[in-house]
Amino acid sequence: MDEITEIYNKLGGIISEDDFRKRVDEKVDQMSGLCDMKTAAMLVAHDLGVTDTVKDIIKIKDITADIGNVSFVAKVTSILDVREFNRNDGTIGRVGTVKVADETGSIKLTLWDDRADIIKDGSVEVGDSLEITGYAKDGYSGTEINIGKYGLMRQTDQKVEVSMQSQKIADIKDGMSDINISGKLLDISDVRNFQKKDGNPGRVMNILIGDETGKIRVTLWDEKVDSTTSLNLDDAVEIINGYARTNNFSQQVEVQIGNHGVLRKTEANVEYKESYTPIADIIPGESYSIKGFVSGLGELREFEKDDGTSNMVSNIYVSDDTGRIRVALWGDHALLVDELDIETPIEIIDAYSKSGYEDIELSAGNRTRITIK
DNA sequence: CCCCCCCC
């Protein structure tokens, strides 16, 4: 029995075999040689509403550029934006990229025109399982699957196990995309409202997450801000499809969660241990965490900033067995001075060091956490 | 695409 008959037999006699073969020939013509008979037969079956004709579903690791048309089932791991371009004939084309994975690997799908539109309209999202039929070819970063007019992409209930290769925080570099990390939620900022360059209102906030290799600031844009509402400090969270940028001000690499990024709670086991610096080792221009006891208390002061707003500051001294340092407590932290006594054990997490009034000092601002034992 | 790290 040939492959076409094999596929026909799965149709349950909804049309005659002659009719089926005729349609398959038409499909091959339509596709102007872009697909073989077997693929055309599957496509015709698909047109007739029969989708499980694809028996020899391939695994991603077995897809090579010379394989031609392939069918496989995979889970969407990241979605990149759609780009428009001008065709020579004057029409506007669209091209989009989606990354999918199964238990054997991951591969990029290049989606053309109508297929690309499903990214824009949100009918495909990270985490969806898809049946995919497309054409394998060499792309910019290895083998890719092209899905145009005659490709297939449809939701399926089939379970896809994806061994998501997640990175560690210490490995994140400027410019990286497709970042998957998990970590412990260490800090949550307020939401800031701002006006975008195009005049529209924007929202932005930050969280701080840590794993066993370090910690990193994460920026959430617009509606992604809302994904923090159900989260609590110390939760294990995961980030899917983030991208990394160096912050102009701090010169630190941060993870951005934009349109297609995801932040959510995870069951993953995440270890984070704060690392404390001996006071004697502090040099200016870095962020530090210290653990010690209060060894000096100043006055709470109110002052007016250059921009006319008012703020508070108080200074304390903290000592450990290596040295003593002045710590300026800004904003709400300043009020803490009233609760402290000499010898109160204190931990100051993520304070910024600089050459100060007398010597090196630490600034405890709105990114700093302070705990008193 | 945003915001910081400000006082005496």
C-alpha cells in the first residue's frame, strides 16, 4: 500500500479515493513544487477536517535542513515580534518568529504573512502545544521551519514535555534574549507611571530575584506589571522569554519582561543565600549587603531636594568585626533611627557605597532592605 | 520605553 492510500484510509471514506488523489495532485500544483505528494495528501486530509494522518511525527533533534516538509508536535517557548517588509510587487509582507521545543530540542519557526498575524492577535501564546507542518531550511541560526500559506499550525491537547534549558543569573549578559530563569523573589518595587515617547501612558516596575549564582534586577513593562499582584516576597518565580539590557545608570545588566515575556510562580526549588561583605572590604561605587550591629546613631533630618520635593535622612553607624561604616538612611528608612539602639543587630541588603562626607559610606535608598533582629 | 544613588 502506498503512502497516499495509507493516508486516504484514515479519512473514513468521506470522499472517494479517486477524488482524494485528484485533490492531492491539485495541492501539489498549488504549492508549485514546494511539497511532496505525501505532504500534499496530509494537507488535503487536513482540509477535510482529518488531522491525525501524520503518523511519522518527527522529533526536533532529527530535523535537518535537507529533510523538506516535516510534521511535529512542540510547545511554544518564546514569541518574537512580527516585522513588516515591502515585497518587490508592492505588497506588504509580514514575517514573525516563534521558538518551539519538545523533549529533544528546540527550533525556530519562521511564519509568513497570515501565519505571522497569529502572533499579533495573540492566538498563539508561550506554553501552547502545537501540531506543526512546515518546510525545513537553513536559517540564520541553524535549521528553521518555514510556515507559509501551506504550512499547518494548530493547537493540540497532546502533552509536550519540554526540558527548558534555563539559565543561571550569573550567566546573563547584555543583549541576550529568550532568557528563562527561576529565582527567589527578593524585592518588589512600586509601580511607576510615565509617558512613552509616542505620548501613550506606560507603567513600569522592578523586582529583584536571586538564585544560587547571584541576583538580578528585573523590569516589567505595562500589563506585565500585573503579573506581580499574586506574588509575595520569598516566592520561587520563573521568567520565560526575558531579554537582557544594561541599565544606563547603574551599568548593571537587567532582565526585561516585555510583550511576550512571562513572570509567574513556580514549584521549582530555588536556593538563594545573601552574601555579606565584611565592612573593611567595601570600596566605593558598588552595591553591598552587610551584617553587623549599630554602633552610632544620628539625628533624623528633613531636607528639600534640588527638584523642590522634600525628603528625610538619618545617619547611623554599623560595625562588624572588620570595621565601622556610616550608613545614610533615605526616605522611609530614615525613620528607623528611632527604633534602633546601640548594639542592635542589623542587616542591610543592597546599599550603595560611595566616597562620602568623611570616608566611604553606604546609602540605603528605596532599593535597600533593612532588617533588625 | 522608566526610575534611581539625594543631607551635613
